[in-house]
Amino acid sequence: MTKRELVEELGRRFPYCSRRDLELVVHTVFRSMVEALQKNDRVEIRGFGTFQLRQRQGREARNPKTGAPLHIAPKRVPFFRAGKELRLRVDGRKPDKA
């Protein structure tokens, strides 16, 4: 699903909202998540999953074309862990109602 498809789905569910407002909401949510991750915060969406950063160590690698060695710098990468409810729904099971 793309951002555009998400906005269209929201438009079907909330026909009284303008498309422009829905685009702004979607953009704001994603921008807020990116800003939180940039500050090394964790983003948790209950029932869906958690986004956090993982630190990758620098390493030595080889250029596959030339075979020349090169250094890959350490970096931070986003990591997503699906929540229990999402995992169950994707698997075709109903989540436990606690």
C-alpha cells in the first residue's frame, strides 16, 4: 500500500474530510515517526508493531565487480518488529481478546 492508496482508503472511510486534510494527516504521522527515530526514540503502535533503530558496525567488504576492498562505515538503520495482533491477523487467526 502506498501513501496515495492510504489517503484514498481514508477518504472512503471518512468522506466528510477533504483529500487535502487527509494527505496532511498521513504526511504528519509519517514525519513525526521519522523525527522520533532521528532522536533515537522508539515508535510503538499498539496492535501493529514497533519501530526502533539498530546500530550496524562498520565492516570491510569487497567491490563485487573489481574485487577491491572497501570500508563500509557504521550506521543506524530502522528496524520494525510486528506486534502480536498483526502477526496473528497476517497468519489468518483472530487475536486474543483480553
